[in-house]
Amino acid sequence: MKIVAGSVDPLNKTEEFVEKLGLSFPVAYGLDMETTCMKTGAFYEKEKEFIQPACFLIRPNKTIEVTAYSSGPIGRFVPQDVLNLVQFFKSRAQK
């Protein structure tokens, strides 16, 4: 399983965020807000210049298995839930 993230923030702000949270996975920076939202379906706050979280669980064949879109401070993937989902799908595939 791999985790990647993206941000509309510039490099310096993204690096601060990654360091603050101690992230160990790749985080892209400088994404264009409107293009990213158009391609992912995420909601954005144009005036405040930020994107609400959009999470995707992508299968090895590059199809989307599960998505979670947020329009506020809740509605994000929780690591243990994602792990449980992956284990569920793997066990189902073995049957």
C-alpha cells in the first residue's frame, strides 16, 4: 500500500506542513487549485484559496475503489479504516 498527497501550497509551506506532521510519504506541492478540483471532483474555497480534502483508495489496476469527499472539517480517511478496507478487499479477492 502506498500513500501520496497533494497541496496547492508552495514548496516552503508544504515542507513546513510535512515536517510539522512528520509525514513520511510523498506530498506534491504547487498544484493548481481549479485544475485539481476539476480532475478530482474536490470542493474548493476560491476566496480562501484552499481545497477541501478528497481521498481516494485506488486499486492496483488504477481504478478507484473508494472515495471520500469533504466539504468541511470532517469526512477524511482514517488510517486504520483504510487498512481495514484493504484487508477486507484482499480477503474477498482470495475467495
